[in-house]
Amino acid sequence: MFSNTWNLKLLFLTLLSLQTGPESCRSCAMSFIKVDEKSDFPIQNLPYGVFSTPDNPRHRIGIAIGDQILDLSVIKTLFTGPLLSQHQDVFDKPTLNAFMGLGHAAWSEVRSVLQKLLSADEPTLRDDISLRSRAFVHQSLAEMHLPADIGDYTDFYSSLDHATNVGIMFRGKDNALMPNWLHLPVGYHGRASSVVISGTPIRRPLGQMRPDDAKPPVFGPCKLLDMELEMAFFVGPGNPLGEPIPVHKAHEHIFGMVLMNDWSARDIQKWEYVPLGPFLAKNFGTTISPWVVPMAALMPFVQPNPAQEPTPLPYLSHEDQYTFDINLFVSLKGESMKEAAVLCKSNFKHMYWTMKQQLAHHTTSGCNVRPGDLLASGTISGPNPESFGSMLELSWRGTKNIDLGNGQTRKFLQDGDEVIITGYCQNKEYRIGFGECKGKVLPALPY
């Protein structure tokens, strides 16, 4: 049992963030919820997540609005449209998989209902104090969980600048890109079991390394631990085994996006990756942000796709724009640092291969994807050194120090370092953000 004090605190924080009229901030004038103009979560966003609270440990589906979470299990009977009226039970599930599987028409219906319910001139939630007190939870009182049961996870390698930088380091400028890179979205199958939610500590991995090519390999803690700035999207409806998803319909299967840190053990990877690619160097932990931003919220920030030369084969070609202007930031806070220091500033628009191309290529073999599968971008690097999305690039393979200020430097991650990734789209009226994707490095276990 929880004390009356805790329950009163919950009610106070909830009501404090609500308004009973249209006088909300100028960036979110359509909502009766108070939303700061720099908030990641205005009414134009409405990302989905899974949360619990101390007084109710059951995992529930909610959407973020300002500093609040709207519990969709409480208001599920308000979804009375032609598609959701028969599927209200999806909001009783502990994950988003069932809702993801309903498809983009159902997602649009739910989004329309939610924006109406949260608007300043709609009384259903605004004026029902009892319903409001049950339906809204302050984010500070909630624990976030993985938004989906991730059946499969695929990591692509779709940043031209990143692939070029890494290729120059290991193969030289003349052979930076492998022959296939400009013809298809390169990727590999990752480990879904070790995808964790933001805030989960990451243990430094153990493995084989060969620091001296003239000597046998050694076993021990990774010494070249790295972060990777990435984004990822969740799959909605899947496809039957043997039936590819065509590129012109791929957007119908893309539910929404999260931030990602795909932690990497560079010294373990260097020794193990030939001939089959990443293994232990990547399977020990992948961190994602808890809020899944729907693609509808990102469409106002769509941009022309990058010029691709040579022209992709027809099964990968699409003329509609599906590249997004998302500002991305990585910061690092060491145990002795009072404040986090910015490591890099990049943007999702630097990606060479689009998400539609990634999904179409992934399934062209007939591979079946399922609701809740996670497909990642690969490291996102831009054309300038400050936009490099990994410490491997920022330190140029450990040949120079990364200056964090106040006498602090890094080449790779130390125990106790916390890495924080943030990202948002911005226009003159509002911001569409993703929250935080963070994790702290723990020492390796004794061996």
C-alpha cells in the first residue's frame, strides 16, 4: 500500500500541468495541457510508450503530452471509430505490438481522436476532473519500459560519411567503400534480447582481442568501448514469408522512430568480424529511447532524399520524399564531471539510404518482418568532424584526444561514463522531440 501523501503528490502534479481553458503556451495553443515551448511533446507529437507507476506496476500504453502521460487503457472506450471500435483491447496490452500490427489507417484514426480529445475546445477530458485524475500521470512519477516485444532487430550501415570514414581508417582512401555499398543498404541481424530502455546501465563486455598482430589473441575486458549515434524504426504490419514489401508501400509498415545508442566494442570487433561480421562486439547492449514518435508527427519535417549515384535498382527506387530533418546530439558525463559535455552534433538527414529502401531491401528475399521488429540506421555521421557519430571517428581510431573541457579528454569510453543522446525536429511553431536515450558504463565483471 502507498501512503496518502504519495497519492496527493500524484494528483497535485497532474492537475498542475492541466489547464481548464484555451490559455496554453503559444507553441501548443491547441491543447488544454500546459506544454513548455521547448518541450519535446506538444500536441503535434503524441509519441507512444509503455509505463508503470509505483501504485500500479502493470505495464500500460500511454502517450506523452507536455510533462504528462495519458494512459490509453483508461480512455480506450473513447476510440469509437470504424477501425478501433473493434480493437479497443489493444490498449490493455503490456506492449505496443498489437496496436502496431493494426496498420497505418488505424494509427491515423487513433491520432485524430487523441488530438481532438486533447484540444483546448474539447470538454470530454478537459472538464471531467474524475476521468482526468485517472487518465493522466506525471512523467516524473512513471517508470518507462521497452515499448514493444522486439522479436527481431536489424542494424543497417546507411551513413555515407560514416562508412567512408571507417573505410579510410582500415582500408585507405582508395578503397574506403566496399563495392556493394552504393548499390544496396548493407545490414546485419543484431541481438534483440539485449535491446534495453534508456537509463539501463551497460556492462563493459569481455571478449577476445588481438592488440598486437604479431602475438596470439588475449581475453579480457574491452578496452576500446564506443557509442554509436543511431536512430531506429519499429515495424507495424508484417508480411507473409516469401512475399516482399515493395518500396512504394514500405511506409505503410513503418510505425515510428526512436533514438538509439548501439554500443560497440571496437577491439573485440576488429578481431572477430572476419568473415561473418559483428558478433560479441555488438550483442552486449543496445539502448533505445522510450517514446516512439509516429511518422505522422515527422512528416512536416520531411526533406528531399539524397542524390544516389549510381541510380538504385528499380526495387529500391522511390520518388516520394522520406528523409527527415532531425537534429541529433550526443553528450558524455564522466563520474568526475559536473556537467555533460557535447561529443557531437549531427542530423538524420545525412543518411544515404532511406527507411523505405531499408525495409524493401530487407524483405526482398521474402524475409518476413513482424509487428515490433526494430530496424536501425547504423551510425549517423555528417560531413564535418563535429558531426561524426562515434568515438572511433571523433578520435580518428584513437590517434587524437576528444576534448570535453575542464581538462577532461577521451578517446574511448571509461567506466562510469554516461552517454546521453537527444534529438528533435524544430519549426517556428513547435518542437517534435524524442526524449533521452542514455546509459552508464559499468565495469566488466571479474573473470
